[in-house]
Amino acid sequence: EAEVAQSPRYKITEKSQAVAFWCDPISGHATLYWYRQILGQGPELLVQFQDESVVDDSQLPKDRFSAERLKGVDSTLKIQPAELGDSAMYLCASSLALGSYEQYFGPGTRLTVT
Amino acid sequence: GESVGLHLPTLSVQEGDNSIINCAYSNSASDYFIWYKQESGKGPQFIIDIRSNMDKRQGQRVTVLLNKTVKHLSLQIAATQPGDSAVYFCAEPRGYGQNFVFGPGTRLSVLP
């Protein structure tokens, strides 16, 4: 069964350092999402792509976060500089198309900022 | 603002019993809801969905009930098994892009 791939699975970094996460969606899925999930809470959307275009980045802290999906396939989420409050699980999800509600989530990257 | 939330943060049930997980939503215009299951260390997994023109939808061992009058959703799991232990989230679409607002989640623990 096709799955959303994410790497790394775990990342520990010091505050003020840069960190990057990678996501490879299910093949053929045009829509890609990045979520942040703080421990004990539900996922919160950071950014949504349709192919290579950003559909919604209204909740992305743009002073330190950036996301790209240059060829409309895999995607990278970057944080620079990392802050202690960025410690969370970063989840990537994909769906077949913009109008498709069913999202498939990857295993996530657990980020710890020290 | 609009939000999706859950009544109980934790729920413990005996193996074999039925589980009921509740969710309250505040956006009366929402026309679609999803339940996700998230096991420890994994991403959320789609369980079942329901559209607002339905009151009930059944899957394999799971049933979702929608009460639009009081803006309430519930997820019923029949004959709860140890593998059902997880955090369960309800979610509703928001905006043009069909991204989702997730509730805070209910942790289900299945007791032997």
C-alpha cells in the first residue's frame, strides 16, 4: 500500500539552528499539507500546496518557517532559526486532489529544540 | 472563532465493550466531518466520514452519528479491542482548500 514518506523521523536541534524536514507524498497526489502537532493537541495546518503552488499558508509563521514544493512532488519544510516553542511533531499529508477530503498522513518528524 | 472540540480527553473501556467518543463543533455550516485514529508514534489514520445530509454512517465495527441540532458528533466502536487504543480526532474542512480543523482528541485506553 502506498504511503506518505517523511524524514527524518526524529530531530534534535539547538535553538537558533536551522532545521529541515522532507516529505514525499503518495504518487499522483496533487495536494500536500504540512501540519504541526503539539503534544496532547490536534494537528494544526501550516501550509497547503496544490501541485507546486501554495493554496493556504495563512498559519505559517513566515518570519522563520518556509515551505516549498518546487516540482509539485516532494516538499521541504524549513525552520530558521528554531525556537524552543517549535518542539512538536511535524506531519505531512497528501490527498488526490484539491476537492478530495481524504488525507493520508505520514509518520511525522518529532522535533525537539533544546 | 469556529472550532471543533471534544467533551472528554480520556476514555477507558473494557475489552469487548462498546466505546463512544464525542465531539462538539461550532460551525453550523460545516457539511462534512471526519474521524481519525492516531496511534502512538504514527500519523493520523482516516477511520470514517459523514456528510451533513446524513445522521448516521456505519463502517466496520465503527458508527458515526451526527446530530446537527446540537452540533454534536459521536464515534461508536463496537466490541473494542486492544488495537483500538489510540487518540481519536474529529475534523471538519475549513475554507476553499479543504484543509481541516482538528479537535484536541480523546485518548481511548482499552483495559484487559
